[in-house]
Amino acid sequence: MLKGLGGLGDMAKMMKTAQDMQGKMAQLQEDLKTITVVGQSGAGLVKATATAKGELKALDIDPSIFNGDDKEVVEDLILAAIKEAQTKAQERAQEEMQKLTSEMGLPADMKLPF
């Protein structure tokens, strides 16, 4: 059909591939909002749940750590759990992006915007 058009056939194929990639990126963005990760500290006494986009969704604190004298320790445990959840969220987002680029035949280290 596009045989006599020289390089335009390749251009049409590239455009189709770009549209497919755009659709898959949009779907991945939506998926990252529902994938959750959990960060913990204090041997599981504090747990922070976040989406793969890094949005904090829940915080679970074991009541046994509440003691007025340990306020700073509790605050540190909470921060540590949140930071771990955020780190895991970033790692999970990268994993999902690498899966997408691999499926599309793109280089694994290609940086696509989030």
C-alpha cells in the first residue's frame, strides 16, 4: 500500500509505535496509582503504605511504642518507615518502567518521563 512512498511507510510505522508507547505510558501512570508498597521500621512496629507514585496512603503504628518518654524515638521510627515506603515506591516505579521499555524493545536504561 505504501510501497511507492519510500520512507513514508517507515514514518507511519514509527508514528504508530509512538502512539502505542504513549498509550502504554498513560496506562502505566494509572497502574502506579494502584500498586502499593510498604515500608517498615522498628522491626515492623511502624508501617507506612504508599502507592508506587509515592503517595502515602496509610500509617500503622503498634500501640506498644507509645510512651511519653520515647517521643523522639517514635517520630524517628515513623519517618524511617515513610522514607522506606517512598524508596520502595521509586524502585517499583522504575521496575514497571523497565518492564514497559523491554516489552516495547527499547533500551533498558532509556529514561522516560513520569
